[in-house]
Amino acid sequence: DVQYSDIDYMDRQVDFTISSSFLGLPALIDKIKAEGMRFIIILDPAISANQSNYPAYTRGVENDVFIKRPDTNEILYSKVWSFLPNVQINESLPHETQVELYAAHAAFPDFFRRSTADWWKREILEVYNNPNASLSLKFDGLWIDMNEPAAFVNGAVDGCRNDLLNNPPYMPHLGSRSEGLSFKTACMEALHRLTDRSTVRHYDVHNLYGWSQTKPTLQALHSITKERGIVITRSTYPGSGRWAGHWLGDNTAAWDQLHKSIIGACLEKGLGSWDPRVAERLGLEEKFPWFFLLSQAVPFSFSNNSLLLQRQDPAAWNSTFVDASRSVLNTRYRLLPYLYTLLHDAHAHGSTVVRPLLHEFVEDRTTWDIDAQFLWGPALLISPVLKQNERTVRAYFPNARWYDFFTEIDTGFRGQFQTIPAPLDHINLHIRGGYILPLQMPANTTVYSRKNTMALTVALDDALFAEGHLYWDDGVRIGT
């Protein structure tokens, strides 16, 4: 159970700083943790270069950690989130104009270097153990963003210099073809240093940049907190899952994106989230509740709002939605032992947590085209509402016994589509015969629910057989 803090907590959105508007944050973190919750802060990779007395950048230069231009000792500067000091920002201006007028130059750390990992760990440690208690943030995890690497200018503040690398003959669609591969990212000719004698162009490792940041971030977290913690990253590559979880990025509370989220965040990535960044008021009452309720059916349920837009936590809505949220959250908490076991299986054996129906019923050709339903592991079928104003779902039940999770009644559905009710306070869950689900009574947070009574739901198959397993540990220690 986590409170996340986006870049607003920073002073002018500069990494490793705290805004004067957030001076009570350390005390708030202590209060939240005392109540059995966790706290995660965001960090962007790009480091502001136009600050006065900014140790992170000074030490980065001293340790030679930044990406450079080829055949020179010149750091490649871009623009990301951080703003210049001592400027009054006109918030009414478009974001692109604000960046042009107020954004500081930013340098990209070269995470392929050992010296960069050491520097990164040191800067994170100072946030956690700042000698000034009012600036010390006792976080439990780290959220790393903008690490494609993303930028608000193309290539660099003074342009790129290798036209062939930035505009190759075969060009994917990025903005417009004329903007080249450096569209809102680093120049392709920028150099990364793998060893003292070995370098590689950004062109060759662009898709590995987020991957290269995740391992040193997790290592820093473990070293600092001495607990398992978690790292969430926006940019991934095969192998990233060993060190970090993934979220889809910024989507809006639009009905088409609800469906796309299942495909992009869950079925393709294996570990998913909904980020219902509310973009409009019109129709919001109908859209957002379904985003929130469906988000309880994925491993990483995460709601992120934008500054100055309306609140979107359950308590900000009416009593009907509050009750619906409580009902669905309690169901999620009951299922946490099963979800936890699936996550351990994924860690230990490479299996998937959320999976499409075709992974379990590959010989059933009907399942090959289904992306509006999904499974938790092999045993729990989830059939959500994905269209506006609908209160029923047309769900497919592959050839197996399927029991209603809430009533424990055998539905009798197999190898067929069925239209089933889907009221606002209910997500359709069905247990596959032949499996045993470990459950636990819910509480306000997982710290307290983990102390509650556990139970087993045994769903027999046609041969009156069922099996299952449970992985359980303290959820904290590393290496258990």
C-alpha cells in the first residue's frame, strides 16, 4: 500500500531536492509508514546543469558520469523537466513554451558505467540520509521515469551533428520523419563508455537506456533501505523484470484506453497498471470509476493525477462509488496470497502473473483473439466492463469447470460465450476447476491483513481433483 510522490515534491523539479511547499513531507512519510503503508518517490535520470551549488551535477562532472559527444570531452545537454533557478514561471503558458523559456540544460547519466552506478547510489543515499532531518525522505521504493531517455527537445540544445545516424534510410514513425531518430531524445551519435577503452553510440543502445538504469537503482535501494522494496520503471527491455516492475506511462480516462491498457500493460508486459490520468471533466463520473475498479484486477494498481485537475481518489466521489471501491478492494486483499504466490512463481520460474486465455487454452482457437478478458495465473478468470454504460459482459468460458468466485456455484459454462451481469460494484471473477486458491481476510493495509486468518477455496474439476500451492514469507527481507 503505497503513496507515490511525483516530481512536484522537488524544488523546480530538480532531482534529489525538496520544494519549499513540501517541507512537511518527511513527517508525512513517517506518519504513513507508522500506519502500515509505504512511500515511493520519483526520480528522473536527466540531471539539471544550470543550478547554483547543486552537488549532484558537480559530483557527476567530477566522476565523469554523463553522456558526451564523440571525439570531444563535451557533455551532451538536453532539456527535460528541471527549471532554471530564480525565474518566475508563467503557468498560463503552454508547456512547450515554458520549456523553451525556463527549462535548465540537463545531462544524461551514462548508466553503462560502474562509476555512474556508484554516483547514482550516493545521490540517492543523501536523499534518504540527509543530515538535515527536514530534507531526509525515508522512502521504501523508487519510481524512475523519462528513461527512454525522453527529452523536451530533439537531440540536444544545440542540435545533433551526425545526419546519417539521426536520419537513417529506414525510419520508424516518430513525430514526423524530418525530425529523425533524435525526436524528443538524445542524439544518436552521443557516446556511452562501457570500459575505459570501449565506447558505443547511443544509436546502438537507445532501447537499453532504461534497462541500464534499473539494476543500479535496485542495488542502491537495497543497499540503503536494507529491505526488498520495489523499483518501477517506464522504459524496459527483455531482462528488466529481474530488477524492476513496469507501468504503461500516461493514459487518460477514456474508454478506448481502458481496453488498450489490458493489452499494453498486462497481456504484453505480464505486469501491468492503469494510470488513469484524468484529462477531461465531461463524462468523468462514468469513466473513472471503471478505471479504478478494473485497476484492482491487475498486479500493480496505480492511480496518477495531473496538477490542478480534480481529485480522483475514491473518497472524492459519491457514496456509491466509495462503497463500490471498498467492495472491490476487499476482494483484491482477499486474493493477495494467491497473487503473491504468482509473483513468486514469476520471479523463480519465469511464468506470467496476468496472462491471456490463449496461454492456458492454446488449442482453443477462440481464445486466440480474446484480449478483453484475462487470467491471474492459471486459475482465476477476470471479465471486466470495457464499454460505456454497459452493465453486462459477454464473456468467453473455455472448456473447463468454472465457478463464480463470490457464490462458489458451478456456472455450467464451458466452451461458450455467455452474457453475465456486471453492476458497478462488481467485477466478474471465476475460478477454474482443478485449482486451490489461498485467501486471507482483508484489513486496511497489507501489513495488517497479513496477520489475519487465511483460508483455501477448493474448486474441483470433472475428476473431483484440485491442487494448488502457497508461497509465503515476511515480504521484507532480501533473499528469503
